[in-house]
Amino acid sequence: MEFFVTRGASITQYKTTICINSVEALKVLEDKVLARFFSDKSPPI
């Protein structure tokens, strides 16, 4: 959110994105990752 607000987005209108096309924003998110977890188990139906 800070990334987009510093570039002119309105704080009251900001919505969490589902898909990110901005390479810069993706780098910010990747830099904040502490751990990654994956599961081969399928979720319940």
C-alpha cells in the first residue's frame, strides 16, 4: 500500500490488488517475504 500511496494513490480508495503488473511493486513484495511454504495436499472440497 505504501508503494502505491507514495506514487499518488488515495489512501481512502486503495484496494488490495489480486494481480500485480508493476515490476517495482512486485520487487517490494518479494523483498518482504520471510518464508515460503508449499503443500502438495489438495484443499478440502
